[in-house]
Amino acid sequence: METTTLKTMLPGAAATGFTDMVNRAYSQQQVLTGNKGTLQSIIAAHFAQMSATGNLWKRDTFRALLLHLYEQRCFSVVRMPDYIEVLAAMSSFGNKLVREVTAWQKTDCTPEEQMASLIRHCFAKYPVPQFIEHVFATGNKIHMLWYVQLGRGDSVLALSAFPVKFTNRMSHFFRLTPSGYTINQAIRRAQALGYGAGIERAELMAWSMLADGFEHEAFWSGVIQFISNAEDVITLDKLQVVLQYIESLRAFQPQMSMQGRTWAALLRQAEEWHAEQAKRRAEEDRLYWPKSGIRGLRVEKDEAVFTTVELTDSEMLHEEGAEMSHCVASYDYDCYEGHIAIFSLRRYTKGEEDFTRLATVDVSLREREIVEAKGKYNAYVTDDVQALLVMWAEQEHLALVYDYEDGFYEPAPVVVQRPQAEAEPAWIWLKLAFFIVLISMKMCSSNRQESVYRFEKMPDGSVRLEQFDR
């Protein structure tokens, strides 16, 4: 049974009409109609992009591929847009076929294997590395040409517009690239191996940013050689950090080289550079706003100095929130818009720079009201802090409107220790039990000799029942 791996199959390929549909699209006037979601429109759109007057072998090859695959009952291939696009890409090299399309015979059931077999049949007179077969699905015509050239027997060193100057050793490793690598990754991997790197180090470079492109290749070849010969332990994350740093250096120092450098020094410099870049990005994102005009409080008591400090940028809010363990940092945009002002009430010791944060205060500028005052962890302010805030409010004509029971902080529930009731002496319960037994006996045995009972408490606390006949 034929296996389908792509999810979208297009309608319109009835067994009796597929050949007519292809021939009609082949012969119709070259008009770009676009993809209308049907198989006919997909095929017609590809034919429309191929000249009807020059290089006719493209249209001829595309028609031959479609009809022969249908004849070989490769229905999944001829009904899938992605596979049809690969067939159109193959048709661009229809003048370089090494075998006739019609000579190909289906030997596999999956569409992927059918396409790979067809590509080898059409272009590979000599063995071509399997990892290159996917190039006909990438849209990169240069890479497709490399497959054609290798298939007809050309050397890797003779490939057209190859971006890297390879040695014979590198060329050998390029041909041995395992499946799963892109062309760029295979080039970087072969370079590293050619410079003497181990397999693991070469694979790191293949999966790094080195495979993103080949601009300034003379410089980057030197970087690859340097990394290949480094004796340090290198991981992919550290490699990316260093490569980004090297790129920043090269942008400002185009003539720089890797001579005299060590991996350890580069890594240290790269990490410092990244930290500085992070600070710079944070600085660019920082919000600033002017002071509100509300004067600060300053109260001296013995060696202590109590003062309010207005926070005027987002970084100051972040620091306050981090130290006080609350969310004042989220108020930065309100401060920036001029709706509120945030103050930090602090206690200094005379002659010292260190201080203790006592409370974070939120002032509504429009109403000139202190709407919130919180200690660490959003706790309520202490009585001493409350007294300072009252003093400051009177000084600046601010109203105190925050509610102790309103806000983020929920006081811990008070656990009330209820006193345990004093335990009743055991002899009282025993006395009651015997009394119940006595009543029951009198009710159930009225025909028996009447007796008299007496309870007597013993010195050890027990109770004794004595019976006397009447």
C-alpha cells in the first residue's frame, strides 16, 4: 500500500483525466492564473512560469515527469503541491539529464523514496552524497546545480560558485557528510575536519552561526582554523557567545586576525561584552520621568536620619521592588505618564552610606493623596513609619487615604488557643454508671427481694457498691 506523509492532497486528479489535464496545461497560453487550491491550478501555475518560446526542455521535462510518475502509479507524488514543486525544480535542469525520464521504474512505496530514486536516476551518473538530494526542495538553484555537477562526475573543488576555498582533505570530508545536514552545515563541518578538528568539534561549528552564511569568508576561515586547533573544552553555547563577540570586533576592526589569541581570553572577553550589551539594552528600555515637585521628608533622631527618596526611572523601581519583594516595578508606566509618584522611605545612619528601606509610598499626583504605603513583602507599615508619613503628609499637604485592611497584604490568621476544659474526675462517671444499673435492676426485678445499695468512695479514688437486704 502506498504511504502518504504530506497532509494536503489536492482534488482534480481523476484516473481518466490526469493525462488530459497535464497536456492541457502544457499547451495552453502562458498566463499566470495563480494557485486556486486545485491540482489543475497548481500544475498550470508551474507551466505558466516556464517559457513557451525558449528553453522548451523545461516544459517538456515537467510534463514528462508528471505523466511518467502517474503511469508508475506514484499518485501521492503527483497530487502533493510540495512534490510537484520539486518536479518543477528538477525540470529547470531538464537539459542536463543523464537518463531518460521514462526509463525510471518505481521500486519504493513511500513518496520520499520515490522522489529520491527519481532524482538519482535523472542526474546521478556517479554517486552523490545523500544529504544533497534535498536541495531540489530548497529553491536554491546553485545548490541544485552542485548536485547535477557531482552527479556527472565533477569534483567538489570544481563546483560552480562554491563559497569556500576547499582543500582535497576538505573535499573528501564534504562527500562523507551524513544525512540530515544542510549544504552550509556540511561545508563548515568539512572545513573544520580539514583543519584538524575532531568530529564533535566539527559538528559544533556546523550547528553554530558559522553556517548562517559565507560573507567575509577569508576572515571566518581563520576563525574556524583557530577553533579547530583550540585545546580547550568548547560547548555550543560558549561557542555562540564567542562567535558573536568576534563578529562585533570584526565589524569595527576589519583587519583583525586570530593570531596571538587564546580561547580562554576570548571567552572571558566575550562574556564581559555580552554583559555590557545586556546592560545597554536594559538602558535603552529604561523609562525616565521628571520629579513630581513634592519635597522629601528629612527627620533626624539621634544617629538616625529618616528621609523619603523619589524614584524617577524604571531601574530605580526595579531595585526597590527587588529589595522590598513587591511589585512596584509594574508602576513604571503610570509614573512615566505622570499619574503617580513613588517614594522610598529610608533610614540612614549618620556618617554611613548604607541605608534600610522602611516603606514604599505611592502618591496620586492629581488628588495629592498617599494612596498606598507598604513595607517589605507588602506588609503594613509600623507605627513609627506611620508617624513619619503623617509628618510628611502635613508638611506637603497630602491626604492619607490608604486603608490598612485594603491592599495586597493579607495578615496571617490569628490562631486562638482555646483552654481545655478541666477533666472531670473518673469516679463521678463510675458513680453515674452504677446509678443507671441500679435503676434498671429495680425496674426489671420487682418480684425479687428488695435490696438497698450504697456507694462508698475508697481512699484510692475508686468507688465501691455495697448491697443490703431490706
